[in-house]
Amino acid sequence: MGVLDMLMKWLSRGIQMPAGLVLVGAVLALSLSSYPIIFFGKSYVSPGYGPQMLYDGLPYVPGYQSTDREDLPADAGAMPWQNLPYSRVQHEAVFEHGEFPLWNRYNSAGLPLFGQGQSQFLDPLHWIAVVGEGNGWAWDLKFLLSKLVFLVGIGACVLWMTGNRMATVAITISAAFIGFFYFRFNHPVFFNLTYAPWVFYFYLQLVRTIELGQRKWSHKWRALPLVGIFVASALHLFAGTPKEGIILFGVLHFAGLTGVIVASRGSKALLSNVGVLLLLWISIALATAPHWLIFLDTLSKASTIYNTPNCNFASRPWDLVDTLFLGPKDRPWSAPNINTFIWVSGVAAFFAVSRWVRKPLFWMITFPLLGLLAFAYGVVPNSICQRIPFVGVIHHIHDTFFTSAVVFAVLLAGLGLASVLSDVVTNKNRVMWTAYSVITGALLVWWAYPHYDSYEYATSVAAMLSVLSIAGVTVMFLSGIWLSGRKSSYSTSTIAFLLVIFVLVHFYHGLHLNTGHEELDNLLINPTPRADLLQDSPAVSLLHLDSVSNRGGPGCLYSQTRFISGSPAS
């Protein structure tokens, strides 16, 4: 009991500090959204997701005992066929041969590894997987820490922009339950979000120093955000995949440029500040040149399905909003989008635009977001899109640009929710926010209705989750507006009620243990058990022993005994 009391005291003191508040919110969000991985031995890289590994069917790898299966919604082969073996090859290169892993000798008699631009070798978090020999526990730890870094960055940005503690915690937790994390459950694009909020955060600091430029002391502090932008930008390029990473990289720096332009006073200050940015960007380009130059060289010599220009766009207005509009499915709801709570909170920022429009941070969010959505929804026509270098050959423009838009949509939600909460505290604009909540709820119902317009679909579990989400968010906003007391505080029962609704409108985007209800489990991702991917195969061990006994003889065969290497022993 003494330990529990000490822990509660530590938490209560911690959340009094801004950094502690953000960290506690992020850890709570991570724990709630990924509890099967953290507490129940499940895994992001379990063999139970189906693609063939060492064996064509279950158990897929030696020693795996579970028969649990889960159908992943998108690109289930990327992890077992690409990234898991990459991390093992990198481990061998570094720890067995003392080499930088430039080359993958085990694929097609040798192919570039670092030159693919997605080996992630220069990302510090990836070294967990490299040191761990590519085993399941190491990858799980990398996924969890990557998501935690992202959530802490989101919380830091929202707190810096709004100063509202409740909005910071709510948006940080909600950001852990966005549709993107289902769509890219164990795909390397997952890591493209890791450092993105931090690039934006340090740009916020830089813009603030420019706004305080009249004060002499601000100049000596300007170097700190510049260093932060430099480091976060480099890490962002090293993590994840090139397509999504480059688009998000460019848009983050466009956001920074927007903030610098809006914050600069006078043409002389503008030229000076933009000049500093140009030097910063050149420095980033030079420092990361080994990464992107080798990638471009490799790309120029490669033949891929992306050689022919084509741009595929989103056509439905709700594609970025939530996955509930997909209707009943026999596999998890999946799309690179946000959730209804974040969408309703984000649109609220435009209803309170008068309090944000004079601030650079508002334009740092809205300009990039609108530009990304213009590409994703085809406002930029195919004829122009195909002519844009690099962009024209991406093909799935909607998925790629939605991935970047997710970051800015979450940040915009921080502004919107802070606007609502600040009015609740001061008992202002209750009628306006009531009308807003009803209108956005009605719009969500209008979008959802065509997907549940039959009796069978209307009585499905998918419909139940949709009702929980749409009605829950609407009721939560209305309750928050009208149930605050005269002193702008909530009763204990009201807080408990709001917390329950908050959980209900988010849970279907989190990872869960199998519930036993087939229709519900089909829509949720139920992670399967973690495997020891380094366990020897008895059959391959026998072949290995035979090859050793006949080393140098005709027809000898040298083979590693573990799945994850897939490489011959030397």
C-alpha cells in the first residue's frame, strides 16, 4: 500500500509540471491502446498474421505453439518478408562482420539494402531491433517506443500552442487511437510519424523567438530550436519509408516557412529569417546526404511498378474522418485516417478562428493541411499531379498524403478542443457550441447512413460501434458544454460519465484481446502471441550438421538454422 501511495504522490507531482503532464498522458495513451502487447505477451510481428515464413502454414516458424490467426487489413507481408530479415542482416553486418550494412547479399544474389531508403539503420530506435537480432520482443519495444515518442511530441505541441492541460491530455490520448495505427499496424510507414511532431514543435519554438525578436535575450536562444529542427528532421528522414517520409518532411518544413513568414516583421527581418532557414535546410541536406544520395542513385537504376506515372485520389469526403463509414467487414476497419473525436475537435478550430487567425501557429497547421487534402482529394488534377517529380509516380496519392495530413489534423484538433474548453470555463458561447455539436453530429450521421441502410447492416456490430462513436462524441461535447457548474467545474459523477463516453468512442481503434464475439473481433485487431524468431529448426539444423560434416565435398549445403536470417552460414 505504501508503494501505491508513493506512486500516486509521484504522479500528482509530475502532472503539475508541463513535461510530466505530457509524459503521463502519453504513457497512459500507449498503455490503453496497446495493452495486449505490453501486458499479455502479444506482438506486432507475430507469425499469427498469416504470411508464410519458414513454413507455408502454421506454426510458420520453429517452436511457435499458438494457432491464433489475425487478418491484417493492409500489406501484411511487409514486416515478415522485408523488415524482419533486414534487421537480422544488419545485426550480422555490424556484430559479426564489423561492416556498415550497405548490401543485402541474401536477396537475388545481392541487392542494395541501405540504398532502399527504408532500412532505418540510422534511426536510434531501430538499433533496438538490430541489437536484438531482429527478434519479436525487440521489434515490439521499437514499435511501442516509436508510438510513445510520437504521442509525447503531439502533447508537447498542443500544450505549447494552447496552454490548456485538459485539451493536451485529451488530444494526446485520442491520437493513440487514430485509424492510421490500424492501417499501418506493423508496416514501416508506422515509423514515419515518430519524429514528425518534434519537427513542428521546434519550429513553434523558433517562431516564438522571432515574435520576441525585439528582446535582446531571444537571439541567444534561437540556436536551440534550430538544433532541434536539424536533429528531428534528420531522424525523420532515417525512420520509415521514403514516399510518406519525404512528403511529410517537405510539408513540415513548409509549415515552418509559413510560420517564419507570418511572424517576421518587415522585409529586412523576413529576409534575415528566411536566410537562416535556407542555411538550416542546406545543413540538413548535407548532413543527411549519405542517406538520400545513395537512395536516389539506387532508385535511378531500379525498375519498379511505380515507373509509370499515375495518381489515385480519394473520392469520399469522410475518408480522412474515421473508418466507421466502411460498414460491416470481415476484417479490421482500416484506413489512414483520424477518428470522430479528433475530427469534431479539429473543425471546431474554424468556428473559433477569430482567436487563432492572428497567430502564426494557426497558419502553420492550416496551410499544409489544406494543401495535403487538395492532393489527396484530387483538387490538383491528375494531369498536373503526374508531372510533379517524385509525386507523379507515387500512385496511391490518397494514402500517402493522408498519412501526412493525420499529423496536422491532430494538431488542429488541439486548437479546436482548447477553444471549446476555454469557453466552457468562462461560460461563453454555449449556444454556438451546442449548435456546432448538433450540426457535426448530423453530418456524421448523414455520411454513415448509406452504409447501414438495410436491416441486416443496421443491426450489425459495425452499426453499434458507429452509433457509439457518433452519438458518443456528440453527447460528450453537449454534456461538457452544459454540465459544468457555476464555478466552471464538473462534479465527480459528470467526470466519470465523460470519461466513460471518451473510452467508448475510442476503443475500436485500439488493440484488443480476443473477445470471443466473432463479428466484433473481425472489426478489431486482436494481436497474436509473440514468438522467439531465433529458435532453431530441427530439420534445418540436421541439414546444417550434414553440410558441416561434408564441408568442401561435392553438393555441400550450408544453411543457417533460424528463420529470421534466411542466409547461408559462412
